[in-house]
Amino acid sequence: MCLVVFFLVLDDFCSEMELMKEKYTKLLLGEDMSGSGKGVCTAVTISNAITNLYATVFGTCHRLEPLSPEKRSMWNREMDCLLSICKYIIEFSPTVQAMPDGSTHNVMATSPRSDILMNLPALEKLENMLLGILDSFDKPEFWYADQRNQSFNESKKSFQRSEDKWWLPKPCVPDSGLSDRMHCELQQKRDQASQIHKMAMEINSGILSEMQVPLSSLETLPKSGRVGVGDAIYQYMSSGDQFSPENLLNFLNLSSEYEALEIADRVEAAMYVWRRKSSMTHVVMTHVVSKWENVTELNADGDKNLVLASRARSLFLCLKQRFPGLSQTTLDTSKIQYNKDIGPAILESYSRVLESLAHNIVSWIDVLIADENAKKGHKIRIQKQVFSQLSSTLNMKN
């Protein structure tokens, strides 16, 4: 019997190994198994692999519950393989090595590249925190309605979602609502997931800002940042020392994600234009200008471009926080498509899927809305019972 089990486990292991070999052969060939050399570059292939893995593992997860052992195993196994590439993305730095005889020699030591060293451990920590949030809901006080076998009375008790999220399961709570402990725990988990979402978003935005803009996109950029964002936004961004991206978004009064994406495209393009002008001004100041008056004038222009670029970045991040489900901008999509550096490709896709998972967890904690509705209904029922008892008592006395 033990021998049969051993061979069954060995067979499963061999089949998994063959599947992994096939997947990573496809990665090396740029998703082109024909051998004709028409595949995409390795950076794009790995980015797509992380995105597709996330869709496979988390694409059908719509509930606050731990991942199944099979999905957790798949995620850990394949992400470990994809992230292991980062171990070989290194840089050399001079260092002094002490020899056994007491002498020293100057050698070149290897260390992880700075972008990998700075961002990868942070992203791995965020991933563990997100999976820990899901694991904490192993024995919740709420449940989800089975829409296929749901009766009319159960449908009235369950939380009614908006029409744009009709496919998500509806959370249900006891008639009296959740306990105070569970309610506080849900609030804490929502706040934690919201902070993780912001951190992953900032990491992703930083990585994308360092990616090179392809030549095809350079031709489509506006001639000036003012033309890109429009006069109304430009005047608000350039006036005064105090700038509030929240107030500017309130002024714009965006009503849909389509409008938000259009503004995001314009703001990001203008941000790149201002950064480019600022760097060009710095080069001119360093190599050409000799008169102090011209230096002062160019320095002022360079500082203004830097300020505008910084304000555009803060507006862009605030826009993404207000519309967390916003699609990627045209410029970001172009950067990812033409990027050939594997390091940023891994970091960008990794941070993007964690950003998506954090946003989903925050949206799933709408259990709190179902709890609030249940407690309001319970309070009304109690008041009706008290009123009915008082009415009965008064009638008996009369």
C-alpha cells in the first residue's frame, strides 16, 4: 500500500515538473513555441506570466476566505520560480577584501541591483500581509448566499450589490448583525488592505516612472505640459505655493472611470514633458550658459518645471487612489510593451497584481455594509416589539 502511494506521489511530482518545464521553455522562447524567433522579448513574457498567474489563482476569488491549498501551492511554486530570476540581476561595487596574511586587496563585489534590493523585499512583505488577511477569515461570522439556490426570504436578508458588480457573491450576516469583535476586526483589515494598496500603487508608479518611454510614444507627447493638461488644470497647478490635488479633483468633478482615465493620460504625459524640460535645462546650464543673469532665468524655469512635474505626480497618484480600479494609462502600457529590462518588468507586474489584490480585498469587506443594514433592521424590529408590548399592556388596562 505504501509503495502504491509513493508511486502515485512520484507520478504527480513528475507531471508537475513536466508542466513547469513546458511553461519556462515557453518563457525562454518568448511565448513562441514554433522556434521561428517571432516571440516577444523575455521581459514582456515574464510580465505576462505573472499577470496570467494572478488571473489563474485569484481571478475566481471573490470572497473573504483563505486560498485553497492547491491555489496557494501553485502561487508559491510559480512565483518563487519567476522571482528567482532577480537573484541574478546584480551590480558590481568596489570593496576591500582582507587576506589571511593581513594584506588587503581591492576587488569588485556583487550585490543585488539597487531597484531589486529596494523594492523586492517590500513587495514580498506586502504579499505576505495580503495573504495573511485572507487567512484570518477561516472562521468568520458571516457567509455568502448561494444565488442559485437562494429563496426569496434569504434574498431579502442578504446584502444587495450594485448592478455593476452583479457577479460577486452577496455577503450575509446574522439577523442581529456581527459581534463587536468581528466588526472591529473587519474595519482593521480594511484599513490595513487600504494602506497596502497605497504602498503597492506608489511602488508601481515609481517603477513605471523610471522606465524608458519608447520612441513611438515620444512622437505623440504634447509640445508643452500646459497643452497636455489644458488651461484650467494648468492654472490651478501653477498658481500659488499651496497645491491640493484633492481640491483639484473636486473641482474637476469626475463622474466616471472613463473621464478619470482621460485626465490620467493627460496628466502623465504632461508630467513627462515637464521632467524632460527640467533635465534639458540642467544640461544647458551645465555646458553652455556663462552669464549669471541667464543662469538665474534658466534656474527659475528648471525649478518651475520640477515643481509642475512633482504636482502632476501627486495629482496622478491621488487620481488613482480615488479611482482604484482605473486601467493603465496609454503611456504606461507603451512602456511595459517595449521594456526590455527584466528587473523592472518583474517589479512592475508584481506590484500591479498586489495592488489589484489589495483593492479587491477592500471591496470585499463590504460585509460591513451588510452588517450595518442588519443592525438597523434588528433595531427596528426591537422597537416594534416594544411598541407592540406597550400597546397590549395599555389595552389590557383599559
